[in-house]
Amino acid sequence: EMSDQEVFFDYQYEREDHDFLAELPNAPMKTSAWEAFSRPDEVLIDWHKTESQGPMGSCQGHSISSCLERLAMVRGEKIQLSEIFAYLATQKLDGLLGSDRGSTISGGCKVAIQYGCPPEKLTGYPRGYPSRSERSKILSEANYKAGEPYKALSLWKVPRDHEALLDFIGGGGGVNFGVAYGSGTIPRDRVMRTFRPGRGGHAMALLGYNKEGWLRAVNSHNDGEYLILPEAWDQIMRHRYTSAIGVMGTQNAEPVDWYKNSPYFK
């Protein structure tokens, strides 16, 4: 277990585009399409491989690429997308490219909707922060083009009502979020019953939920899935250093009956 002195500064709250976050629209959860939608009892995320950011501050590259992988799954495609491309492309938008200083939620979501993310097989995942020539290869024009099929189609404020949030995820969405993070933020038993903010910053993704309505999230510290109780998520959303964006693969946040359609959930 890491001591409280070992903190992560992978998620750069002070560099967030706060105007962009504030101007995101609310997801339209009261439309006829949502009224007619029957959300799944639970959304498993066992398709998502356990990821490790290694010694880099690339957590937001992992979290936004994981959200885009979820959108691909909703369309019926299982794909591993490039976390390092997502990290470096976000850093480029954030004005941070060139040193391992983390990135922002707002920048990552701009990358997701403007460029998408190429498959990881095109870039690999390096052991450390890439050199200038390696960064040029990873952020090549060809890789930007290869990311286009995996774009998000819309970005939203995260629904604050818990049932609406479950609907949003059940209907095909994911959430890219950054928090004040420390070694005790995710408990040993992998169930967050209360939010314990730390002194660092870290990005993660909401990708599913269980039958009790507890949220399923992923972490890129080589430890995979964990659960967040509704009360803890509410505390996260109320915290002043939290940034969170809902990511959808439909233009107007229309729900997708993906559980019936996807070959991976028969």
C-alpha cells in the first residue's frame, strides 16, 4: 500500500477548461426514446482488460480510451484502444505535450469527440514517457485517421440523479472523471462506500453498474474494476476538485438497446 506521501498528479484540475465544463448541455433524459427504454438490470464490464499506466501520468488517456471502448462495445465491437495516443493527444490540446505532467478531463473529451482514438496495436504502450520522435510516430496523421471510427458523438453533463445516471450508462454511455486522489481513495475491498479525497489528482472511468445500482468503475493502477456506492458518487460529484463528463456514441444521447444487439452479451 502506498503511503499518503505518495500522491498522483496525473489529472490536472487547475488546467481544466472550466468554461467548457460549465457549458456542456444536460443529457436529455426525459425524451420519448428514454421513456420507452428499458435499462438492463446490470451492466457488466468484464470485457474491459485490467490496465496499468505504469510510471506515467497517463491515467486520463486510460480513462477516456476506456469510455470509447465502451461505446465500441455498444456498437458490437470489442476493441483495445491506444491509451498512449489518448494521453498525448490530450496533452497536445492542454498545452502539456513534451513532459509527463498529466492531462485534463475536458481535453480528453475534446480529443474523444474531435479525433477519436486508434487501436492500441498501432501504437503499443511504452514503458516510459515517449521521446520527441516516438511522440511524433504515436501522434502521426495516420493514427489520427485510424481513430476516427472510434469517436464519441456527444458529450454531456453527468446526470446528478442516480436513476438518471444508471439510465445514461445503461443506455450506452460512459463517464470520464477526475478526482482528488490518494492511496486510501479506493479501499482494499474495492468498494467505495464513502469518498476519501487525497492530495493528488487521478482520472478514472464509469462503465457499468451492478444489480444494486452501485457503479462499476475502472482504475489504471493495475487493479481493475471497483464499485462506487451512490452516496460515495454523490460526494465525488460535490467535491470542488472533481471534473466529470458523460460520453455517448449517439448524437442526441438517444439510448441504444445494446444489451440485446451486442454479440458479446448473449
